[in-house]
Amino acid sequence: MNKQLGQILYSHNIHERLRPASVTKVMSILLIMESIDSGKLNYNDKIPCSENAASMGGSQIWLDPRETLTVDEMLKAICVNSANDCVVAMAEYIAGSEEAFVQLMNDRAKELGMNDTCFKNCHGLDQDGHETSSYDISLMSKELLNNHPDITKYTTIWMDSLRDGKSQLVNTNKLIRNYKGITGLKTGSTSLALYNLSASATREGLSLIAVIMKGPTSAIRFSDAQKLLDYGF
């Protein structure tokens, strides 16, 4: 997809409803950025971690219910490390509960015309009925990148650390290291979803979004996204 125009340059089964895994977090990140840009949330705000958030499993940074991280640190952990514990902590902070936040996600999806989408959680761990399509992923990716470009400060980090260097972060999106003009955006994989990716890149003023779902291996997901972006450019 051409990010600025929303024009689709290549498509295959774009409305097939599949499990998004952690690409779900594009919507969670969009709601976090909207809260920041509307002034409801500040990058320096301290976010507590509930027992519920700490118990998520999957990709995480092992949040402790006794610690707080800033919104800036949470975003870094979510964008680079795909931290489930951090995205749940943010959801609870913004909406009061994960359930209330998921309702906001579904409401926002409707507004964006994401008609193939039903969110059941904010992190993307497998849950029956939690599904979206490659087309819908491109819609929320476009909204995030066009209206909240600051997010690329996080999505383009290759390696970083939190907690005074004690927690190392390495980006799950391997294209960050070797694809010219890459700006993000989000990976996702589970045993049922297989390998997903929303990849964004900009070259000479042209910005593109490539979405891969249900890639059989991690390497194929990255090479397929690269092929799509190369084709677009």
C-alpha cells in the first residue's frame, strides 16, 4: 500500500480473516499515541504494573508489580521487544481495564473501516475470534504512521536497553538492520498464527506499507515483505 494515498499496489487474499498475533499491537500503539497527542498522556508519566499485566506470558520484559516504567520506556518495550506485559499495563492505565481498552480498539477499528477485524485482547496472544486481515492491518498501520510519525523513533530502534542497562532489547523486526529506508513497523508470531509482519519503509519521499500474514517461517515473512516493498519502490 502507498502509505500517503492508501492506494493498493499489490494484493492477495487481503480480506481473509486470520490471527494477527502481536501485529495486534499496532492498534494498541495507535491508541497510546492518540492519548499522548491529545494531551491525556505524557511520555514521562509513570505507569504501574498490575498482577494481571505481569502474568501475560509470551514476549515480555518480566515486569514486576512493584515497579513503574514511564510511557517512553513502555513504548520502547512494546515496539522493540513486543512486550505483552507492557501493553497490558498501558491498556489498564488508559482505559481502566484491558476489557475497556479492547472495546476502544474495536471502536477505533470500525472508524477506520476495518471490517474484517475483531479484537479480543490488546497483545495478540491466540484467542478464538481474535482476527483481522492483511488489508485491515494496512489501514491501522497507515493511520499510525501518517498521523503519529513520532512512533518511528521507537519502531526503528535495532538495539537498546531498559532499567539502567539491565534489560536488553533487540528488535523483532530483522528488516530494521538491513533494509534501506525501513521505518518499522510490527512483527507477530504464534504457533497458530504463524509469522506475521507489517513492514513500512520510505525512499525518496515515497512511503510504503507491506503486510504479510501466515508466513510459514520467520525468514519467509521478511523476504516476502522485502519483495513487496522492492516491487512498490
